[in-house]
Amino acid sequence: MHERQRVISEGWGQKYLLAHRLNQSADSGQLPDAKIPPFLFPPGWHFNTLAALDYFQACRAAQDERLQDALDILQSKRNLDGTWN
């Protein structure tokens, strides 16, 4: 893939994820499948909100308010002692 095509593809992918606030259905605003937790480790073939957040951090994407729901979910999983549940 040429560099220009890669940049365009990444841009479309970012717009899609942000339009869905990383993990919500476009129709209902709910998680697409409540049986699949938003954070899976190790990441598999299911959509993984944590991996999406990591992607946005790694590519140094601009801060966007549509990331906030996913960041709130992430923060809610942190225990007071700094460990994660």
C-alpha cells in the first residue's frame, strides 16, 4: 500500500471508530454484544476497546471528545490501589 493510501485508510478508520465512540452501536448507542467485555486480554478477533484506545494513543491522534466514553469505562476498571479489575 502506498503511503498516501495508508494515510487515507487510517483517517477513514479513525473516523469510523470515533463515530461509534469506539465501542457503541451506531443505531442504539449500546455495546454491540453485551457478552463481549470492552477490555479483553490478550486481544483476539473480537473488537477490543482497549486496543482501540491504545491505537489512538500510539498514533498520537488529536484529543477527541468521542473517546471520553471509552476512557470513562477504562477509568472505572481501575482500583484505588492502581491495579485493574
